[in-house]
Amino acid sequence: MNRLLIKNIRTLAGIVPADTLLLRGEQMGSAEQIDGAWLLAEDGVIVGFGPMETCPEVADEVVDAVGRVVFPAFCDSHSHIVYAGSREGEFRDKIAGMTYQEVAARGGGILNSADRLHEASEEELFEAAYHRAWRMIRTGAATLEIKSGYGLTTEDELKMLRVVARLQRELPATVKATFLGAHAVGRAFAGRQSDYVDHVCEQMLPAVAEQGVAEFVDVFCDSGFFTPEETARILECGARYGLRPKIHANELASSGGVQVGIRYGALSVDHLEEANEQDVADLAASATIPTVLPGASFFSNLPFAPARKMIDAGLPVAIASDCNPGSSPSGNMAFLWSLACIKMRLTPEEALSALTINGAAALGLSADRGAISVGRRADLVISKPVPSLAYIPYSFGEELVESVIINGKMV
């Protein structure tokens, strides 16, 4: 048995009852905090915590966290970190005024990344993604979802997913894999979108299922990409192979992506920059988790998703990085914490809930991570010395993560 004791914690944040799987609406700001606290983990599991006057004395490893805040490690439920090269040329184009759709229409965007990925070896992709993942871990993430979607051929989609599988084996973080063959129409099917949907259903999905390299299926259901009807077909095919939906929806328009996601039991619908009142009402009547991506809004000059309205409507909002080469090339969840507070008007506590327990719920993992409670995994962040929890998002851009603990071990 290995016992890790963290003592003299300035503030222990993100405490919820053990049976709490997500936080809705006003609950998102109500997670408990203890000032002057300790936490004990045994073999990677939280077994106790409380005020310092009750602190146990026996442990194999002791961390003195005087002046520091301890909170659950981030759960990033939406990323695209397996890719080749970068797209700073498109960054210049967007600065000059080109829209996301205009870049895509001229063959850039996702298709640009698909061309580069096709030329890259599996080893090159792994090495690049491994370093990106470690940057995310060092800034506080202990759980990552990684999508395919820059392959757009059966062979290249499988290549991406094999890289994700290797990351699952070699990283200390938990990694979940999502098949996103319907991210755009592959070049070989230009002008034949319906045929490409057939290809996704009849060729890609069976191959993904045979190799067992994904748990979720995703579709970019939005203006200029895949329609709700095409999305429904892909989700139905994915369900036959046991893949649960996670949908890109309403990034560019209120496209019906929210409704098709809800109809097919999507665990989450993600982006939602253009979500309207009907979308919020439909989500409120569903079990689907709205996941907002403030990094994409910031980098791509898109509207910020109406997370404040969603929380006020009682929804369990999650926040994820969308880390990718074209529209959100950062996986720094602490920066997203700041954006959520500054641009979405979430309180520091609400945003932390969105980045932790609700992010874990958006991956079906919140029973054992994403919060401080007895029986959950000891996936934790220890800050540098700070005056309060709120100082972390307040001091945007300052690197305030001192230590990351995953499964009870310093990484």
C-alpha cells in the first residue's frame, strides 16, 4: 500500500458527495471548499480529507502544500492532438479577414491537415502527439479525449486511432478515443458528399470496430459540413458497433446538430457557439451534456457559446480545449478557466466544475474522477502559492500549476 498525504493546503476545492456524477446549473458554483486542509490517497484513491486539526500522521509520502490550492485535475473531453505540421499560414489568412468557411472552401482547414497527415509516418504522428499531450498534462490535465478526423480515408483514420491507442498505453493520463471520420469530405470524394457518408458507414466504421480503437463516434454537423440527416445515418451505424455519439454542433450556425445529438443519445454536444434559446431548452430536457470550447472562440474570433445562459437554465456545462492546429492550438485548460470567467461570465467555481467533474461526465468517467470525494481517483493539481482559488483564473497567462498528481503519483 502506498499512502500519499498532502497537508497544510491553503484551500482544498472541488469537493462533492461521492455519488455526485455532475453538477447542474447553480450546483456548479456550490462545490465545497476547505481552508487549511489535508488529503490522503492510498494506492491512487482518495481515502480521506478534512481540516488540518484532524490530519493523520502516517504516510509513505508527504507533500507540504502550505500556501497552495489543491483541486481536481482537469478532464479535457474534446481534443484533436494527433496531427502533422501546423497551420500558421491560415492564421495569417484569418488575421486578414478570411472566415473559417472561406478557408475550408478553398481546400484549407481540415483538408490541409489531412494532406499533411497522409504524408506523415505513424511514428512521427506519435512523437508529436506525445509531446502535445505532455504539455497538457503539465498544465493540469489528467484525462484526455482525442479524436481522429484528419485522415478522411480508412487507412489514415486507422493510423490516427492506432496513435491514440499507443498514447493510451504510454501516457500516465487516461486517454479516450473518438472516431471522427465525418470531420470533412475527403478529397477523393469532392462533390460527392453522400458517397462519402456511405464510405464512412460501410468501410470506415466496420474497420474501426474490427480493430477496437474507438469508444465514441463524432460528426461535424454544421453549416457547410454534414447535415442532420447524414449525421443521423452515421450515428445509427456507429450504434451498431457500440460507439456512443459525441457531436460537433452549432459552431457555425444553429444547424440542427443539437437536436440530432439528443435524439441519438449523444453523451455530449460540443462547440455551441451559435446555440439559440431552442437549443438550450432542448438540452435542458435531455441527458446530453453541452460542452463549450472557449479556446476556439478566442483564437478564431467566433462568438463565445452562451454558457452563462445554459447554467442559468440548469444545464451541466462542460469546458474542453478543442486543441487542434487550425482553430484552437492550445491545450492549456488553466487559460480556458480564465476565458470562461472573463468572456463567458462564469464564476471561478462554476468554471472549475465545468473543467473537472462535468468534463469527466462528458466522457462517462465522473464516477471515479473529476472531483474530491472518498473513493475517487487521486487525480489532483497543486498550485503554486496563491492567495485564493479565484486568483488562478484572475491571473490569466501566469503559469500557476506547480504539481500534477495522476492516480496518486506525481508526474
